[in-house]
Amino acid sequence: MHLGWETGFVKGATHPAGASHRVSVYLSNRFSDKWTQRKTPSCSPYLTHVQWRTMDTNCLDFDLAVETTEDGDLVRVLASPAGEAVAAFEMPYTAREQEHFWRLMAAGDTGVRGTEWQQAPRQLGERLFHALFTSHIQLCWEESARLAYQQRARLRMRLHLHGAPHAVDLPWEYLYDPRRQEFLALASHAPLVRFVDLKQQIVPLTVAPPLRMLVVIANPGGQPLYDEDATWYAFVDKLDHLARGEKLVLERLMRPTVHELQRRLRRNQYQLLHFIGHGTYDGLAQDFLLLFEDEMGRTRPVNSHHLGALLHDHFPLRLVTVQACATAKPQRQNPYIGVAYQLMRRGVPAAVAIHQPLDETTALTFADSLYRSVAVLAPVDLAVTEARRTVWDAGQNPAWGAMALYLRVHESRLFKPEPEKGTRQRPRPPALRRQF
């Protein structure tokens, strides 16, 4: 339903004075005021739910792990259609080269673009590919691709990186296969995810539209400031079609404090959470932090373990997106990637880390495509791949590689639709809640 969206969305392009308060009232009160519903065209995505489901079913996995051992780093094929393999792994470039690369990508998002900005992702991605796919690993990958093609199935690469923490911040999303001349993270037939296998099975959540999303936009004092209200208005204006199409309901956490987040999660049920703000790395505690606000609007660091504990018992939650705000600074130890990984360990089924500051157009293009697919219950790996492709198609913007997907569900389906009325379902044993 989309009761109450008239003020917050349809007129979002011209926000009069005081609109921030009115929008927050209508959204946080769960649309208690009755507004006239109007018929709007369906906002169905490029593929129907049935087509998405078919694509998810026809999928094979290529599990690839990078591990640190006493003899050095290894790359190991844990499982694949062609069996297992192991080889040595050497870092393809230095930390300084990697920092230069991310600074170059950030410069491109501020309008400073050139030939190097366009070519760097392919060059670094090809070097990373050659470092990863050597000898038996390459043969295993090629044979797996051949078998997947014979079965008309996707070949999903699942990267296991927990065994080599120093390799986590490598630009894995830019892996470039020179033989096929394609980025793996842009290929729907070979999507790439960062996988966390914790053995506990998480089944898709049965839902009926619309999905509910809580948006947290933190802009605490003491940090490089940005216009959080403008960020919110742009966000809801971009996703307006999903609200009017009765696919998605958005609520903003008006006071981005830990206490308010905890209270809202107790009061309402959300399937999606989207955080926009600053992050940092605590070298002393060796932990990753998101910067919320305290009651006075000052900076309140929240470590990944604390945030994971807050979200742990919110059973409907299936996808968390942590996004670097426009004024965030690139860091060697990326906090957004670190937080996304820790959320996996605390039981969140999927997390997207937008781990570099992006211009508003790029960030909104990605969010619109991602949630357009998620709202119709698409497999999340395909939804993220499609969103990256949408960013790339909008002017060949290489910033699509700043979106990393962490996943711990084996089939990549976060949701399944409620059965249609009048259809009989075979009885099943009750599903177990997540246990950790």
C-alpha cells in the first residue's frame, strides 16, 4: 500500500520549507493519515519474478578461497563443477597502487575524468585475474565454464576471503577475464559474490508486497558535513515509482542514534536497511566502525559487533546496505567492507557495501536498479549485477566496482512470494529461526 506517499514522494522535487518535518511525520507514523489512493502503472522490472526464479535455479557454484598459510598465500578451489585445485597466490600490486586506484575512482566521481580513469579498472582487474587464475586454477575455471554452458546454467563465483584478511580490500569486483573480455561482476551468467559460509541454513522469507525499508542517514558533528535532508529527498524521489507501484515502503530514522535504531527495530518489521554516512577503522581495537550520532548530534562510533548485535534478532531483515556518504574519505582499511563482513557473521543473510564515496547520480542509479529488482523478489546476486550494469551503461562509469555484495545464503534468494489464495500447500515442518 502507498497511503500517505503524496506529500513525501509525488511532490518531492519541490520541497517547501518545513517539508522535512512533514515527511518524517507521515513516514514514521506508518501512514496513519488516510489519503486517497490513485491507480498507477505497475513498476515491474526488466524480468518478471518467474524469470528471476528460473535463472536462480539454473546455477552452479565455483567456490574460490584465498588463504594465508605458513608457506605463503594460496588460492584454492573448494568446490566446482570440475573438481578442486590449489596454487600459490601473490599479491598483484602494492598497497600504494591500490590507494592510487581508489583515489582515481573518487576523482572521477567529482568530475575529474580522463583516459586513465576509464582504463584503470580493466588493467588492475586483468592483473588480479592473472594472479588468481594460474595453472590448475585456470584449467578448473575453464572446464567449469564449459560444463555450465552445456547445462545452460550460470556459473557463480563465490569468493571466500576470511582466510586472508589482507586480501579483503583488493578490488575483486573488477576481476577481468581477458579471454572472454568481460568483467565477472558485470556478467549475469557468471556473477561474483563475496561468500561467508557459516553452515547455518537461512531459508527465503515468505513476504507479500510491499517490502519495508528503514533508511538511516547519519551526519554527526565533527565529521565532514553534507546535506542529509537533500540526500533523503533525492533518495525518495528516485524510488518514488516503487512506492506508487506498491512495491516498497520507505521510512527514515529521523534521529540517527543507536537508541532510536533499537527502538524502531523493536516497534516495526523491516526486510531492508540502508545506511548512509561515515565509517572508520579503529586500529587499536582492530574493528570497523560506523559513525552514528549521539543525543546531542555529536559523533557516536558504533563498532561492527555492536551493530550486528542490534540487527541479530530482527528476524525479517534480509538485506543491509552500508553506503559511504559523499564526503567520506577513502581509507586503506575500508570500514564499509569490514562492517558488511561482520554483519554476515552475526546472521544477516546479505549485505551490500558501497565502500567508496560516489556522486549523487551514480549512487541513486545503483540504488534504484538494486531495489527495483529486490522489490520483485529477484535473487540478490543478479539484482546487484544488474545494478552494476545499469551504472556502467550510464556513461561507462567504472564506479560500479565500488559495490561489493556479501552473501551467506546458498541460493541467493532472500524472499519468496506468499502462495496465491485458493492454492493448497503441502504441509511442511516449521522452519527454524537463525541460530548462532
